[in-house]
Amino acid sequence: MVATSFNIDQKTDQTLESLRRHYQVSSKADVLRKAIALLNVVSRNEYADGTIILRQRDGQSLRVVVWTPE
């Protein structure tokens, strides 16, 4: 496995820690791996304008902007 390091701000670090606890994984690196896998799925299913459609538990659809092309 290749080692990589990042400089992140405190808010991002707190978010990673919160997600680590939520998913009950042992490291923030595990959270990042999960996030990358999810973004990979999103990238294959987004519209040309960078949006995706999420279906909420109540069945309602929600359009989310993931990326806006310049």
C-alpha cells in the first residue's frame, strides 16, 4: 500500500473523526477510502451538469450538485 499524507483544516479533521465514529471504522483513512468509493459510484451516475439524484427514505427525490463544470 502506498502512503500518502494530507494537510487538512480542523473542521475537515473533525468531520473525518465524526464519520469514523459513525461508520465504526478504525481510521480516518478508512473513511477516505469509503468516500472515494462513493465518489467513484457518483461519477458514473451524474448528469452532464454535475448533479445527481438521491432518493430519500420517504421516497422523495433530491437533486444534489456534486460538481459544476466551468
